Amino acid sequence: MNLQIFALPSRSLKKLRYPTDSELVMRIRSGETKAFEIVMRRHNQRLYRIARSILRDEHESMDVLQEAYVKAYYKLDQFNGPNSFASWLSRIVSNEALMRIRKNGRIHYTLDDPMHSHQDIESSDPGPVDEVSAQQLRKLLEHAIDTLPVDYRSVYVMRAIHHLSTIETAKSLDVTEQVVKTRYLRAKRALRKIFEKHMEKADLKVHDFAGRRCNFIVRKVMGRL
């Protein structure tokens, strides 16, 4: 028996494989809980990095990510859409992370005032960066980022590591665009130009979140919905 294979138009095929965030939200609101798994796998990397940039702890960041996803799922009716769903999720994660460190009494904010002496934060000398491997450089960058105050750290990770725009970062952290610009500038100054140069050249990705950890989060959250 001859079988005929009918190819779908490329545009239709792309839509089937890659539903937009808005389409996924509509499907979840209609009762298709399974669609939330696609949401998590799509945004896990970005949201984990945001939580990690604030908390500086892998296990706490994963806990916060789970709680944030559960809250987001039950608050989907509050998302107005159709754009900035990623920013909406990011704001939930950042708020959850900040609540965690406020609760633990570990938070230390800086003041966004150019007259204060904190504006010239210095990190430790990285040493001969040109001689280290990509993996060592990534670890060095992660350590340097961790030394930043939380408000600079979160902005730097969103802007430099995950390439969010100033507007997206401001929405994610619920601050003004000017605050984002100021904090980003000071964070870059603290990390020094050599870190910027090597990260851009090697296209390094810090606090990677994929594979086993991604599957773990998805399994845990779906089990709670």
C-alpha cells in the first residue's frame, strides 16, 4: 500500500512546534494544565538565573523557582497580556527571591545615589585571565558576580548574561528604567572591563540550568498543580 505524506506549510509547522506564550496561557486557562510544562521548559533558564543572581544559592534558587511557578499558575488570570509574559514571570520570581532573603535577614541593598561612596565597588583581582580555561573563567565570573550587592547583581545578570532589555529588566524588578541603567553601569564598573571583554568574546553562560535540574523543577511543579 502506497502512503502519501502531506507536508504542512512551514509556517503552520512552526506554529505547531513553537506555540507563543499567549497561546500557551490561553490553553492553560482553558484547562490544559500540561501546557504549563512547555512554559516552564521555555523560561527555566532565565528565571533560574534571576533567582540565583539574588540568592547566590543553588538549592534556595530552585525552591524559589518552584514556588514562583506555582504562584504564577494560580495567578494566570492576573496576566493581562498579550506581551511581556516573560517579564511577568520574572517579576514573580524576583519578588519571591527577595521575600526569601528578607525573611532570612540576609538582604543588603545599596542606595542609588551617586554621592554615596559605594558607587565604586571593587571586586578581587582575577589574576591572569588569559591563561585560564573557559570553564575556569566561567567560575571566576560567577564568583565575581556573587560579590556584587543584590540590586546590582540581579540587574547585571538580567542585562549582561541573559541579554534582557532595559525595559524588560525594569519590569521584572519593578523599578524604573533609570534605576536599571544606573545599577547596570555600576555593576559593570565593579566587575571591571576585563570581565566584560572575556565574557563577550567567549560567549560564556553562567549559572546554566538545563537537563537534570530542569526536569526536576518541571516534575516537582507539575506534581503540585
